[in-house]
Amino acid sequence: MDTFLFDSIIIGPIHSRRLGTSLGVNLLLPDSKLCNFDCIYCECGWNGAHGTGGFNPAERVVAALEHRLAEMAEAKALPDVITFAGNGEPTMHPEFERIIDETLRLRDRYARQTRVAVLSNATMIDRPAVRRALLRVDRNILKLDSALDETVRRINQPQNGRTVAETIDLLGGFEGKLIVQTMLLRGDYGGHRIDNTTPEEVEAYMEAISRIRPREVMLYTIDRNTPADGLEKVSFEEMEAIADRLREALPGLVVSVAR
């Protein structure tokens, strides 16, 4: 299926299913993807399909964000959230912590009610600078698509050798100051049937969430074109059933389900 890449540093604002009115920040070069996952559902397509990727310089990112926030403040049309996502994994940027600090400064100057969010695949959270930055933003949204190693390899196709157990330990180190985001899907890819909603998957996932103890879990499914054919959406009712099990097992946990 056709996928897309962002062609600028600042995106939108757009309406996000999970975050409201979102002003996106793309730390990766326009029209080029750079990520250490190669997810079969990624809206940006396969790694390497549009060049080898690279990073927007920190100075350009900060200048572009300030210009757009000043415009929006003047128009009295500020976003609900400034969201770091874009053409790949934002926390790979070598100056990620500096960019987050500058973003918080600009937010406090132009848009005090606006939250700052980061959508991340959680691969870089073993780095102290990345952890510090994520703990300073309002919503650090970290991916966990399965608690089983084989499923993660098939869905996310990671480029590092970290086990899911190691990822869960690192996520637990945030002491609840994080949001876990999970893509639910099924389909056939690479000669394998993939389904992270089976009873085995859900049991392992619930155990992982009980160990991580995030403040919130976000469940969602495919909404845009994917690079792999043959993938299927999970119904809202199925996702809500998983959400209810989480809520029952972990009282006080906020679980949201995107339609």
C-alpha cells in the first residue's frame, strides 16, 4: 500500500485520535525515513525505501517551532499538544535532550496550556539523556506492541538485540511516569500469521503492564496505509474487551481505546 513521509519540520496542526489538536515536530529529514524499527504497519513505509535518512539540525528545529508558535499565539489558535514524531524515531536525534529543553522554554513563553508529547519506540530509553528528556515532557508515549519476543521481531523488526524482558525493565524504571502505546493488529506477513490479540498474547501483555505500572495505556489499531499487505484492523469492541481486563486487573490504570 502507499505510505507517506513528512516534508517539513513542523506539521499541522492536525487532529490526532489520541492527543487532540496536535502541532507535529519532525526531527528527521524531509522525505527520508530513519528508524531502528522497521514496523510492518508504519505509515512512513519501509526503512531505506526513500533514502538513508538523517536529522534536521537542532537550530533549524527550534527556529521553525518558535516561528509557528508565535504565529499561532498571535492568531489565538494554539494547539492542545506539541508532538514529536515524524519520519522515524525522534529520540535517535543526537541533540534530542537539548531540543526538548528548548521546546519547553518556547511552550512556556508562547503556549503555557499546551502539553509536550513524544511518540517513541522506546529503543533509546537506556540512554540517560533520552530518559531525562522524556521525564521532563508532559506525555512520554512509549511503544510496547507485544510482550513476546517472537511477535516483536515479526511486527517491529527491531535492529537491536534487546529482549522484551529488558525493555519491560527499562520501562518500569520510569516509575509510572510514562504512557504505554500498543498497536493491535493481525494478518499474514513473511509466511507467518501475526496476531497480538490471542489469549497468550493478552496474558503476557497484562503481566508486562502490571510490572511497568504506567499511568496510562493507549490501545489503537491500523488507521492508515501500511507497507505490508494483508494486515487487518482489530475491532473497537475487541480492543475495549482487552482494555476492560486491564482496568479490572489494575484499578486506577487509565486505558484509552482509539476508534
